[in-house]
Amino acid sequence: MKVKKICCIGAGYVGGPTMAVIAQKCPDIYVTVVDINEERIKAWNDENLDNLPVYEPGLDKVVAEARGRNLRFCTNVEGAIQEADMIFISVNTPTKTYGEGKGQAADLKWIELCARQIAAAAESDKIVVEKSTLPVRTAEAIRDILENTGNGTKFQILSNPEFLAEGTAIEDLMDPDRVLIGGDTKTPEGLEAMEALVEVYGHWVPREKILTTNVWSSELSKLTANAFLAQRVSSINALSELCESTEADINEVSRAIGTDSRIGNKFLKASVGFGGSCFQKDILNLVYISRSYGLTSVADYWEQVIKINDHQKGRFAKNIIRSLYNTVSGKKIAFLGWAFKKDTNDTRESAAIYVADHLLNEDAKVTVFDPKVKEEQMYSDLDYLNSRNKVDNRKLMKAEHCPYEACKGAHAVAVLTEWDEFVDYDWQKIYDNMLKPAQVFDGRSVLDKQKLRDIGFRVYTIGTT
Ligand code: NAD
Ligand code: UGA
């Protein structure tokens, strides 16, 4: 079967870029991305490509090429489902904030809603593709809903998890390490559906990079990949603390172990802690699933990755307080960066939020500069924690549009995101306008420590002395 029309439910960080690349690479396939969020769809349709709701290097060009040709963004979910042969589900699957599994399990209410919408609207057979990250065996629940609430049409369910990282989404989509497709490998219909999706990716991804497995392996591989990646960051971060006590240098340790081809040199950068919408959520989910099968030791093992990450964010904040003579009350502390990593405007679970919250609890005055994050977003991240009321958050924290203004009169500057531009700032000018002793806390090890020390700064970097 050849796919002619694709619908993607969910126009977020995954649905938008992924579908834009599919449309660009497959001019023979018509792609419709739908979302219930009208504002988001309006932004995807904005003439001015600077206003797209997701910032990703290179995304604007891809959208410019495909939008209006074979790529469309709209809110007509039902209509798009009806006309598509293949429907991707790319909606959010956050951690549950209520009831059974609160704080750990994935909240699948949006997934269930999608399944019900598909079943109700479908008037012909469809291939339904799980693009969202889901607990292993979710396809079973989706099948149950589709088969029991539909109009007698047939569905094939595939799992096709997404491995893109934000900030490099377009590169990752254009040249993925692999594409994973899980399906019903035991029936001809299942194999045919898998082949249809293989053909979509086959437009630009070499066949040997397209892996096919059964559905459950595919679902679990996604959670496993994120758990492994996050575990590397927590492992190196745990050792960064030991480095600070022993005069070993975490960057040298990373380099030394990374040259071992069995370990590899990626994802060994010590930091203020990992953020992003997925690592924490997916590990918590893995922990929950393991516990629900009675596998306590397995659950405890993975939970430790989160505990170290929380510890790393906390100790960064505590270190600032300790270095400022154990009190930051009324002191201005400037943050460079709020996004969870460079080259994205995404702030979900960013370490900056937690470090700010810790300092605000100590009555500090935090000013923040981030090249891509909007002020409202910073406040909404802080409000979400519910640590204090909205008025106090706005009184204690200020967003600045200029990094030099943010740092002016500050006791300390903390680097929370590794934006390239921070390195090239006029650090002499920043120093001249700060209170003394002027301190820099580089949570990303991006600045030239020696240069800053020569200017007169006291500098702290993670995992070095
Ligand atoms: P997101 O919150 O940015 O986007 C999800 C979108 O789905 C929202 O715009 C929401 O309005 C929409 N939506 C929810 N229910 C809907 C419905 N019934 N009908 C229409 N629209 C609906 O989320 P995201 O970051 O794109 O993540 C989506 C999934 O992909 C998650 O499961 C996540 O774990 C996974 N994932 C994310 C990344 C990433 O880098 N962000 C990478 C790989 C996988
Ligand atoms: C991550 C995975 O890398 C993707 O493969 C996956 O698809 C995605 O999660 C997802 O499922 O959402 P992402 O969170 O966008 O992608 O970004 P990463 O590059 O993985 O960084 C995550 C966090 O770890 C960031 O805060 C980053 O600063 C931090 N990190 C990463 C480190 O502190 N050190 C490192 O060496 C690497």
C-alpha cells in the first residue's frame, strides 16, 4: 500500500518539525498537521517565519518550502482523520499530576482521546502510528478503543518513536541514526502497514537505517534510549562532585573515558543537571512500569538517575549561596539562560527554573536573560511550581532583554544554558558593572575560566577546581 495522505494529531515540538520534514522529503504525500490549540496552529501558519511556535535551526526553511505545497496546519481534526490513510499521534504524554501513579505514570488521557476521535471519524481503513513516547503495551489499549468504538473499519497500529533532540531536530530528522518501526510482525496486514511506513521514510533514509521490530520492543526501546542517555548525564554529574573534592577535573575524566570506544565520547558533559520535557518523565514512567510488575530493584536503579539530577541542581544553587557568604537575601543574581539547552526556546523542566526557585526561597533577586525565551514563559514556569504567589514571583524575578543590563549591579552571574553567544560577551564590561567580589557560576562549563580569572572574577565551574 502506498501512503498518499498523512494526518498528524499534535502540532508540538515533535509533530510540527517531523511532519514538516516528511512533507519536504515526500512531495507526493499530502501532510496535514492538526491541533486543538488554535493559537499554535495560527503561529504555524504565520507568514513571518520568525513567529513559528517552535524555534529550531533550519525549521523555517523546511516550512517555507513545504507549507502551501503539501503541508498544511489546521484545527479540523475530524476532517484530517477522514481523508488520511495514515494517522500519526504526536500529542503530549506528561507525568500524571493526580490519582493512581501521580508523579510517575504517564498521563495517557490525550492519547485515549485521540484514539476515540480516530475511531469516531474514520470511514475507511487506517494505519495509526504512535509517534508520542508511550509506556510499553499502550498499543493494546489503543487497539481496544479503536476496535470497540469505531465504525467497523480496520486499523493497523504501529509504533514509530521519535529520537530527535531539540536544538538539532532538523538535522536529526534529515539524517537520523535510525528510524524505528514496530508493528504486528505476525500478520500480512501488519507487515504491509510496516512496509507502508518504511516507504515513507525510504524517501530519504537509507533502508539499512530503518529498523523493524514488534510493537512492544519499539515502545520499550524509546523509554530505554532516554533512560540510557539521562543515566550518562547523571553518572558524569555524580562524578563531577567527586572531582570537586579531589582536584580531578571532570572534563579530563570525560575525555579520558570517552576515548574508550565501548563508552563513546558523547553525552558526557557535566552540567547543572539535565532538563527537557522527556528525560525525567520517561524515566519516571519506566520506574512506575517496573514497580507495577513488582520489579522493585529495577525501579530503584532507574530512580537514582532522577535523584542525582535533583541533587545536582540543588547543589549548584547551594554553592551560589555558600559562596555569597551564606546569604543571598536582597542580592541580585543574574542568570544567563533559561532554556533547558541551547538553540531551543523550550524551557520544560529546565534546571534554571529549579535553581531560580531555590534562590528565590532565600529571598534573592534574580534577573534572567535568554536569547529565545519570552518573559511570560519564565514567569509561567515559576508559577507552575507553586512555591510562592504570582505577585511575589514577579517582584523577586525580572526578565531582561539585554545581558549587560541583567548583569549590572549583580553579585553573581550564573550560566544556566550553554548559548554560544555567552562566550563572546564583553566580560570585562560585565565585571566593571558588577559588585565585588564579582562571581561567575558556570553551570555549563562554556566560559574561558582563565580569561575570567585574569579579569578578576571568582569562577566556579562544575566538576573542576
Ligand atoms: P507538545 O506539548 O509540544 O505538543 C503536543 C500537542 O498536542 C499540543 O500542541 C496539544 O495541543 C496537542 N494535542 C493534545 N491533545 C490533542 C488532541 N486530542 N487533538 C489535537 N491536538 C492535541 O509535545 P511534544 O514535545 O511535541 O511531545 C509530543 C510527544 O513526543 C510526547 O509523547 C513526547 O514524549 C514525545 N517526544 C518529544 C520529544 C521532544 O523533543 N519534545 C522528542 C521525542 C519524543
Ligand atoms: C532527548 C534525547 O536526546 C532525544 O533522543 C529524545 O528524542 C528526546 O530527549 C525526547 O524523547 O524528548 P532533548 O531532551 O531534546 O533530547 O535534548 P538532549 O540533547 O538529550 O539534552 C537533554 C538535557 O541533558 C539537556 O538539559 C542537556 O543540557 C543535558 N545534557 C546533555 C547534559 O547535561 N550533558 C550532556 O552531555 C548531554
